[in-house]
Amino acid sequence: MTAIGDDFGVAFGGTVVRPGAANYDDLRRVFNGMIDRRPALIARCASTADVVAAVTHARDSGLPLAVYGGGHAVTGHAVCDDGVVVDLRQMASVAVDPSTQVATVGGGALWGDVDAATTEHGLAVTGGRVPDTGVAGLTLGSGSGWLERKFGLTCDSLLSCEVVTTSGDVLTASAEENSELFWGLRGGGGNFGIVTQFRFQLHSIPPLLYAGMIMHPAERGAELLRFFRDFMADAPDEAGGAVAFISAPPADFVPEPVRGKPVVGVIVCYAGDPDEGEEVMRPLVEFGPPAITMVDRMPYMAVQSLIAESAPSGMQNYWCADFCELPDEATEVFAEHGNAHLSPLAQALVVPGGGAIARVPDDAMAFGQRSAPFNIHLLTMWPDPADSEANIAWTRSFAAAMKPYAHGGAYLNFIGDEGGDRVREAFGPEKYERLQALKDRYDPSNLLRLNQNIAPSATPA
């Protein structure tokens, strides 16, 4: 393992954790249990100055650098072997100004932190679908969540960022200041610097939303998916949700015929008046008859926990995703594969686009794909590493079967390490060239390469 000096040569207000420390293994653990990396040093930063010191140390020492925000990405990029982890988890403050409806959020905050602080004032911003998702990774990757058809993606509500570059500079990126960098941060991932603070425009939401989940027998999957597709085509912006091919939990409230077996769930979330939502969503809720209906008025914090227990941390994980069209034959293919998952923890999601997402011009920021009708996300999770080969093969086969219906591009937060060509495809040639120019300017040595990487132009092909 690479030797590390006793300090960074400057004052460091956080704490430094090395192998052998009592909390070392806990701190290097990430959401994906397949990842087992051993950094040489974990720099638990307490301030932006600490981040500058840690980045400078990694750069000058020639060490790999990883950035730990939420640690939720399936890639496990939050940690590295034999390098420096810039750990932002102590920089997790959330401050809300109700008068301007603006939230200032630390780079290590989780969406549960943000939701708790904003909903206290009847406000919210599109955030991750489980509370322990990191704010930084989700936002920089564009940001998908239950409110996206009403308020747009997370990055659409981003007002500014405080950014530490690999040269050690601290910049503000916004529409008015370093605007080209701001363009790239909204969807370009962590390629250009470490964001230590985000400012979001918040949006008013009712105290209670009409939301929940409906479960149907697996054999209704293709029919339900077609109904959902047609319903969402004319649905108002407030109507959000997803179709999920899952296994019903082995719980007493689940009817015996489907308990623990493959089912098709519909998650609904109406981001508006709940009485109006009940009427608008009625066709979707009453389609069936369903096996289980669990839809009611609930606070947004409860909506954000609807699927939290279905994605436990520490499982083996392998993910794939694509933006897709859903002609009738695609619904049959999706249902056939979705109902044949090997692990009861596997999830195959179909998330609708449209609404506010589609009204942002494709060139407004790094993330595009604004016209994509659906985003499919295959999350395969299982507890035993011995089952990895079979579960990965199933996921890849499923993804390959849906490729003929792919719309092009990819939502990079939903995929693993699929190589540089996949990253290029996600942005398209014109945007990738623009992003590469930003990389050349802010990180020409590719120190920030543990991400969905945009390689500098000088990097050999």
C-alpha cells in the first residue's frame, strides 16, 4: 500500500482515518456489497478548506482520488484502492430560507436530510427515491425522483454550486458565474471538481400527497404496462410514478396467493391537490382488480420511503438501464424477463418521462434525453456472492432483450461501469466534445476519474 505522510502539510480541521483504525471498515463501506476497496487514507473533511487540502495531497502525491458523498452509486466510485477518499459526510448541513424558497445543502448530505428540512416549510425539490441517496451524486448525474414530471429533474432546480477544482481553486458555478462549468455540472457528473455546496430552488407542495403502491399478479404484467403507458401519455404533470416488476414481501398483509412471489407493482405519486389526485389517478388505481391496494393521502416524507426497504444496503448489486420506447411487443418482452428474476430483491422499473422534464431544451445543460418517453432501470440485488454469475447473466440478458426498443443515450446514475463508449453515447458527440473541453480545462490529468468518466482529450484512446 502506498505510504502516506502524517499530515497534509497544512492545517486540516477534519479527521484522517487510515487502515487499522476502529472505524476504517465502516467508513469504506458503500451501498453495493460487491465493492471491497481499501483506501490508503480517508480524509473526513469538515470544511471546504479541508477538501482543498485533501485534493492537493492526492494530486501532489500521485494518488488515486475518490469522493464519498452518499456512497449509493452501484459503481462504488466513492472509494478507491490505495488512494485518498475525500469524505464529505460531515459536510451535510441543510439550510432552508422559506422567504426565497432556497435550500443550501452540503456536499455530503443525503436526500432524507433535505426532505426533512424542506417539508417542514411545505417545500420540496425532486430528490432520490430512497432517503439514503446522496445529494451530490444524484444531482450531478441529473437527478430522477417522484416529483420530476412536475418540477423537472434535480439539476433543473439547481441554482449554484461551490466547487473545489483539482488545482485547489474554489469556484462558484451558476448561470451568472462560470456558466460553462455550471452547464457541465448539471448532468456531467463529478468530472470537473468536487461540489462542496449546492443551492436549490424549492417548490411548494401540499401537506399530503395522494400516493402509494398497487400490486397485481405477475401474469397481468404486459397488460398493466400497456395501460400505464397509455395513461401516462395524457396525464397531467402532477401525475408521477413507475411500474415495478418485483417480488411481493412475505408479509401477513400480502394475500397468500402472491406472498413472496413475482408481482407487478404500480407506484403512484400525485404532486398536487390530493383530492384532485384521487380522481386523476383513479383509472390507474382501479385497473385490475389488483391483488393489493395501498394508496392514500400521505406526507412527502412517507412517499420518499415507499421503496426504501426494498433496496437494503450491503447486497450484491448489478444494474443496467436505457431510455426506451414501449410498443406493445416491448411490453411483452419486458414482462417476460421481469417476471423471471432469480432474486426476490430484484427490481425492474419503468419510469415515465414527459411533463416538466420534456420542456427543458436539450442543450440547456449537459444532461439531455428530454424527449425520452420511458426510462427502464434493472436493479438486480442478491445477498450471496455465490449467486453473482447467474444474477448478472440474467440482468444482461434482460437489458439485451430491450435494446431493440432503446431510445438512445442513458441515465448514467442508473448504470454500472459500462465503459467510455457508453458515456459518449449518453451525451452524444456534440455534447461530449463540449464536456471534454471542460475536462481539459478543469481536470486535464483526469484526477477525478472515478465516475462515469469523461476523459481529457490528451488521454490515449
